[in-house]
Amino acid sequence: DPETNQVVEGGIEAQTEQAMKNVSAVLEEAGSSLSNVLKTSIFLVDFDDFPAMNEVYARFVGPDFPARATVQIAGLPMGALVEIEVVAHT
């Protein structure tokens, strides 16, 4: 959460939603948007969270998903459950 500089509580859904809001804000600041995303990399601490994460993610990117890689990793800073990275054009 950019206002508190803390990981949001509420599990994978809340963290995915906040991550996508953060990505969207960064893209807009750069003169782009989520509709211009070419590739997404998603890092999950627990791959069992994939279905719930994917449901939230889909609300942000729509039916035409950009190319995507999703991997399980050992851990993320601050105890986060998900990290999302995008490559987009303006």
C-alpha cells in the first residue's frame, strides 16, 4: 500500500488487487496503461494461490491476457504473497 508502505492484509486477493492498482498507477504516470501491457511476470510464494490471483488479475487485464509467466518462488520481501512485473509500451 503506497500510503502505508506496508503489505496489505487480506490474503492473495487483496495483495493481487493492490499490486495491480500499483502497476496501473505506475503505467499511467509513464503515459501508458494496462491495455498496453505486452508481458507480465507474476511471482507467487504459493502456487496454490494461482486460481485466486488469476481471478483478480483477469479483472484488471480483461479477456485478452498479455503474454505471461507465473512462477513459484521461495519468498518475497516484507512477507508478500505476490509480486507482479509488467513490460508495456506507451
